[in-house]
Amino acid sequence: MDKHTPSFSDAWWEGFLQESRQLNNPVVFKGALGDAQVAAFRQAVLELLATRASLRERPYGFRVYADGRLLNRDELERVYDCPPQPGENLETWGERVFPGTPYGIILNAGEKFHHQLSREIALMLGPLFQKIGLPRDGVQFSIFIGNYDKTPLGVHQDLRGENVIHFHVGPGAKTMYLWDPEQYRRLTEEEGVTKRDFAALKPYARIFHFEAGDLFFMPEGTFHIGEQDELSIGITVWQYTHTNQAMARNLHAFLLKQLDGQPDEAIVHDPSPPDDASALDAIFANRRLPEEYRGRDYHQLMRLAYLDWRHCLASNAGYRSPPFPQEARESLTPADRVRAETPYRILTRETTPGRMAVYVRGNKLEMNRHPGLISMLHRLNQGQDCGVAELLELLDPRWPAKIGLHLLTELLHWRGISRLDPPSD
């Protein structure tokens, strides 16, 4: 790739696909990130850690190792109690929380915890996804932090269909050791090398070394382990294109989420005979079944779930996990100005006659379908500053302003749009 090609441009991604042999070959791209980007990403990770610590036990994937041992729930409390402070760098924070002890942190679903970092990565990946399409199962990024010797997981293979783009932001360097699946199988099953025995496997590995600012790509199915001597941060962006069986399981789980009802603590017995299914009526009555899902057979339900899933991904730049909504619902007024959050898109789909689904940052809203509402969303998707009063004028003039303001407030709550600061005098 021409070193003068701007990183993450259309031409850069074309070179990326050529050198990675269409996502089938591991490769290091030197200096993909500039110094300013490295510093900004490193700072974002510290802010992200502070946000994650404030959520404590929330189930989004957070593992901490100290001296090679996975910390238990009680020990994690001490980490939660010591988040990075404003102005504190990674080295100072690490020594404060893990004095004199090598440590490692693996944080999943990172896209939920820092909006600016998620946006920057989505903008970088946009031209790639224009070429290859959004990964069918979505995108997630995980963050690896620490000064551990080798990845605590040991030599391992991630789920089939998961490839990774690793943005390395240092400060220390990292080395990855890779074995392709057939090679690993031959070594461990035919030649007697003990599985996961790094010392025995190391002579057969392909070695990739990268430093702060470099990008490393690893294709799916690869057995691997990382090694480092110094403190470093890696932001690993996973593209999920799982097997059909795994996709079906994910769709079942996605479908069940849409059928959730209010929590029910009742323990209910059913004294009716086995051929009487009427006890299900009370369960069905508490489900929030979307109107278009009602009366459908299994295949139709799965098709609708797939449509919803794909629209949710496309509205969220491919990210599997929606961002956390605004903590408080802010009210908009006609005097406000707003702008859609780019590179995300607000999408619509007709569901039943006169009704539509609106997809915003991976969330699905349902409402009546009107040309004025569609025009408003189209105007927002142009990515320009919009006056709220101007947007309200696109709606049916017979409607009270509160209808349009309610929709815009919902988009603001789910982070599909942002309120702009008024111009300074």
C-alpha cells in the first residue's frame, strides 16, 4: 500500500482488502493512526474505564487479571472504587490500582461506553463496509489493557466467523503469535504437541509485531496469543459473520427480547389436564408482541426478526450494542437546533398498513406512518443543522407541535440526534 495514501480513505481500504487477501490473511499496517489519534484514543479508553467502573456489576463483559489470576467479584469492587481520575494517565492509574503487580483488563462492548470513540471508529470503518457490506451479525469492540506477559486466555481460537481489526495505541508494543486452524490441528493431534502449550507451539507460529499507531488485522478461525513486556492498550474491533446455526440462535434471542413483558414474581401452578393450554393466555397477555408479529408462523417470525435485526445494525453503523440512552429525557422547543448523529442513520420500515418502525441507534420505535414524519427523518439524515421549528413545518399543519416535539425528544433520548448549543453573542 502506498504510504502516502490517507489512512481509512476509500483507497486505503482497497489496499487493506488486497493485502489481507479479502480478509483472509493477517497483516500489520504501520502508522495507520497519527500521533494525535493515538493520544485521543488512549484518553478515551481512560474515560471509558471510568464510565464502566461507575456501572459496577452491569453485565457487559469486564474481566480483570492481576498477577495472572482472574479477580473475583469482591476483588473487582476495589477496581470499581478506583476509576481513572481527570488528568490521570494510564501509567499512574495502573500503579495506583495494581501497585507493583502485572495486570490485564479485557472489556467487551466498548461501543456502549464512549460515544466519541465509537463515532470515530464508525467513521473509519464506513468506507470498508461500503465495499464489503455490514457484517451479518454486527460489530463490537473489545479493549485489552495491561502489562501482563501474555494474553491471560492463553493460546485460543475465537468463535468461527469473527475477524478483528486491532488499533494499537500503546504506549508499549505487542507481538501476536498465530497458527492457522489446520496447522494447529496437525501439531496438536498428529504431532503430539500439547494444546495451548505456548512454549511448544511458539516455534511454529507466524509472528506479527506492532507498535503504537499501527493496525493489525487477524482473520477468523486463527489460533493466537498476544505477548507484551510493557503497558499497552489495544482497541480490537470484531466483525461478526457467524455460522448459520449461530445466527439462528442469535435471532431467537433477539426475537425473545421483543416479546418481553413486565417482571412477574408469581409462582403459578397449572392444575388443568395436559391437553389444556389455556394457562398460556395469562402469559401471552403480558407479552408486548409487536402488531406485525401477531398470528405469524415460525418462518414468518424469523424473517421479521431478521429484518428488525438488520435495520437495527444499519441504524447503528453496524454496532451490535445500542448506546446507553440519555439519563434524563430532555425537552426540545421550537427555538432549538438539532443535528443527526453521524455516521448513524435513522431508518424506517412499514410494518402494517398505516404503521411503521423507526430504527435509531439500534433501537426500534413504533408509530403511525405519515409522509410528514418520513420527510422530517429524511431531512435529519442529510446530516445538516436543523431548526426544530423548520422540522415541525414538515408535519401536517393540523397537528399540534407536541407530536413532532415528542418524536424529536425520543430521537434525542436514544442518541439519534444531538441538541446544538445556541450561537454565542
